[in-house]
Amino acid sequence: MKKLFVCILAVCLVLALCACGGSKNSASASDVTAPTVTIKTVEAGKLHMSTNAAFPPYEMTTDAGGFEGIDVEIADAIAKKLGLELVVDDMGFDAALLAAQNGQSDIVMAGVSVTEERQKVMEFSDSYATGVQVIIVKEGSPIATADDLGNAKMIGTQKATTGYIYCSDDYGEDHVTAYDTGAVAIQALLNDQVDCVVIDNMPAQEYVKSNPGLKILETEYVVEDYAIGFAKGNTALVEAVNKALKELTADGTVQQILDKYISAK
């Protein structure tokens, strides 16, 4: 009888312990924080960035066939924050915009300016840099300020850029020629096919440095914000990128990248 009593007591203790254990696990489960929204990308584990790698110092190719520049390094830092690997997809500027809009790439970074028209078809991140559209002319050109653009017979720009959009709106499409890249537009200026080129200030400085006889007018044409573009409705990715961008700005990473490529002039 004593043995039977001991066995019954042991069984009761085991059941009591199991009951306590089950209660503890249930409490823990209810305390677990809800999982964050899953970020879906074009390719699992990777962040595809469409760009036009002919826009120094924001994006350009290296001698080894890779990519470098402000946008490339900022995108890479964002990808790392999100636990993803950056993949750069190089194409024409207008194609890069469409790739992001159509979900063929996750983001587009190519010195993309935020405009009302683009906001109708794309989502945008917070701004990470300021762009200035400037005017490049030949030395001795009669075009001396932005006010003289109306006297230009032909203005050269890069396709699908805000330079093209603004010049077409201000002076009419008949007075604007759009080229595949800024470099081709500069060549057209050197060949007297256009009277000036309107393009972002930073690549403009690179082009002028590489082509003697050209200069940038002191007056600015347009000042605008650069941001990262996404497909419409991709809220989860926009929020995740903005969070990463905010952290990278706060810790000085973004400024370090800007300083690396943009020296005081």
C-alpha cells in the first residue's frame, strides 16, 4: 500500500509539473512580438537596382566592368541593412524608370528627381541628395545665363530626364534634342549640333573636366531632390528602405559617400 501511495503521489507531481510547464509556454507565446512585414523582392535574397551607369558621379562603370558611384554605394549600404545582396541592372534611363514601375527591378536609382508626373506612376523614398540642373556651353557662346536659353536654336539633354522635361515645357520640344546618354549630348555640343546641354551639375563638372573648351554657366536652371523610385503600392519596401536610409543618414554613412565622390569646387 505504501508503494502504491508513493506511485500515485509521483504521478500527481508529474502531472502538476506538466500543467505548470504548459501554462508557462502559453504565456510566453502570447508575449512574442508579432513578426514584421515580409519584404518581397524580385529575386529572393537580393535587391535589384535598375540604373543608367553613365551618370557620374552617381553611377558609372569601372575598368573591371563593375559599377561604382554615389547611388551604387548608398544602394549597397541599404541592401546590407535589409540583409540583401545588391544587384545592379544597367540600362537606358527611361528603361530604368520603367523597370521599377513594372516590378522588373526593386528600386531605381539613377539621379532620379521627384516630379508630380513621376509620383503618379511611382512611389518615392525620402530624398538623399539635391540635384541642380545646369547649362553647359562652349567657351565664347552667346548663351551667358539661363535667361538666354530661349535664344538657343537647339538644346541638348539626356532622354527622359528632368532636364529634357523642363526644357521641353519651357521652350518646346522642337528646340530640344534628347540623347541616350549625357556623354552623347556633350559630343553633339562639341560638334555644334546643339547650342548647349542641360544636365545635372555633378556629371556636368565631369564632362567639362574631360572636354576642354566647355564651361558651366554660373546661373542654375533647376534645383530638385533625388530619391529612390519603386513600383506603385510597394509600401513595405518603401518603408524598409526609408528606415535604412534614415539610419545611414544618422550615422554619417550617406554623407561619407557623398563626400567621397563630390569634392568642394
